[in-house]
Amino acid sequence: MDLHDSPAEATFRAEARAFLSAHAHEGKLDYYEEEVSTPELLAAAKRWQRTLYESGWAALHWPERYGGRGLGPVELIIWNQELGRAGVGGVAVRARDRYGGAHPHRPWQRRAEAAVPPSHAPG
């Protein structure tokens, strides 16, 4: 089994790494810092989600017609690896996984069609 990136995967990883290198500081949220209030965390998470959305990095697996990039599971793994490498993630990204990911009993198509696109945009 070859676990090395294909040329296309390496290109995607480099793109993700470059984006996170430029923007990861916006997504580093310390949820355990005592001086940070819940409204401040929510505001910071929304700013990070807005950055991801406006830069085309939110809901990568959603079809383009719903505001995503139509990428597959390998790209999602790479993206999550790069998020971990950069030390970012948090509420906004986890919400995408919970509410925007594939579910065997509720395929994304039904949820996406019921939502007002793009439903992954921050509120």
C-alpha cells in the first residue's frame, strides 16, 4: 500500500498548507482560557468560519452548486491533517463535520436542498 500523496493530492496539500500558513492565526481559539468569554469565542469562531467560507475552504465536500468545492474523502483527510498541523479547527470546523458531512440516513443532498444555499456560511 502506497500512502504517499499523488501529484494531485500533493498540490492540494500545498494549497491547503499555504492558505493555513497565511490565515491559521485567525483560527487559533483557546477554549480553555479563563479570560475569554463565550460571546468572544463565538465571535472569533464566526470570523474564522467567514475566512474559510470567503476563501473557498468551508464545506469542501459539498457540491459546487451548494457553495462547496465538490472534493472527495481523500481531500478531506488531507485538509484535516493540515488543520491539525497548523493547530487550528474549533467550533466552526466541527460544526461543518456534524451538520454538513455525509450521514447514512440523511444524505447531504436532502439537507442541502432543504437549506438556503450556502448553508455553511457563518451567521
